[in-house]
Amino acid sequence: MTLHQLTLFSSMTSHRAIGFLLSAVLLAGLGAPANAQYAGATTYLGSYPSTAPTKPLNLEELVTDMKKGGYVIVLRHGATNADQADTDPFHLDNIASQRLLSEKGRDVAKRVGDSFRTLGIPLGKVYSSEFNRATETAQLVSGKAPTTTPDLTEGGLVVSPTENARRAKALKALAAVVPEAGSNTLIVTHKPNILDAFGEDWFASKEGEASVFRPDGSNNLVLVARVQAVDWITAGGEQRP
């Protein structure tokens, strides 16, 4: 083989190697799990160990148990206006710059609260994100002003991945606290927080969806049910919204 042929062969081999490397990178990107793509700047904490109830939901039985207290309801805020965005996330007192509850979102949240009262589900401590759509949901459902905290507030890209991870752990820790005797705790937060705290099975969590947990007193959580807002409303004897 001549020197010219050796040089040409070496060049072709290098180009093939680069091509294979680029192909591998592209395939790796395409194969990334949906939750990792969704998480963005947040730190994804992995799957929740008990992602589904062990038997089909019987809402009537659940309501009977919830009348006695002992449950934690982690609620994604109600339906919002799709044409709004959080344009000033550094100043949460600037409510006009936030994505807010829609009229339907407010109506449904109020009707969920009415159903809780009709069904006799007692709510004790109430916590929410600092965003208005969460605090308003919490107030409409519970009938009282919630305790707001950054631990439940959506951070997105305006806080560090470390802070987002801290908030996810804080949400899990709060949900693991046993409620006061004879009451249930309500926590209103956002989809990214719920997803980061409890795992990829919550990727399709809907606005107004409740995840009902039963803390066992040893920092462990048992997922009892995931209930849509319309189910609480119909259980309370009202028509579907």
C-alpha cells in the first residue's frame, strides 16, 4: 500500500469513528426517559416506592375512613388559564404576572371543598405553595387561609437544581407527618414538585388531582388513592362539572 493510500485509509477510519460517536450521542438523547426531559433544571429523585394502590379504589370506603382523619391529601392546584404564564417568578407578590386559576378552576375547587364538608371529611392543617393559584385552591377547598411555604412552591429554572431537590424532599417529609387526631392534612402544590417528590408515575398528574397518602408514623408513606376533582364532587352528591 502506498503512502497516499495509507493516509486516505486513516482519514476514512477517523471520519467513521466520529460518525459512530455522533450516532451514539444522538441515540442516547432520543432514548432519555420522558421524566428526565420534563424535569429540566430540577433534580429528579426517582420512583416513589409505592406508586399504585394495591386494590381498586372504593371511594365510599375511603371517605368513611377519611372521616376519622389520619390522611394527607397532596393536591395539584386547580385548573388555570392556558394563555397565562409566570412572567415574574422572582416577585410572587406580583399576582398579575402569574398564571391564575380559571373561572372553572375556581368553581371546581369550591365544589370539591363543598363535597368534603358534605361528606364529613375534616381538614386540619392546610399548606400551600406561595403561588396564587395554589393558595386560592387551598382556601377554596378548605375554607381557611393556608400556611404558605417555599418548600411547596414551584422553582423551575429560577432556582438551582439543589434547591429543587431540597423542595422535593421537603414535600415528601411534610406528607409523611401524621395529621392531628381526627383530621386530615391538605397540601396544595405543583406538578413539578409532585413529580420530583413521588416519581415518574405522576407525570400525567392533572390539575386538581389529589394523591391521598396514609403516613404510618415512621416517615413512611402509603399511597391509598389518586382521586380526580370530579370524583369528589360526584361523591358529594353533585353533578359532574
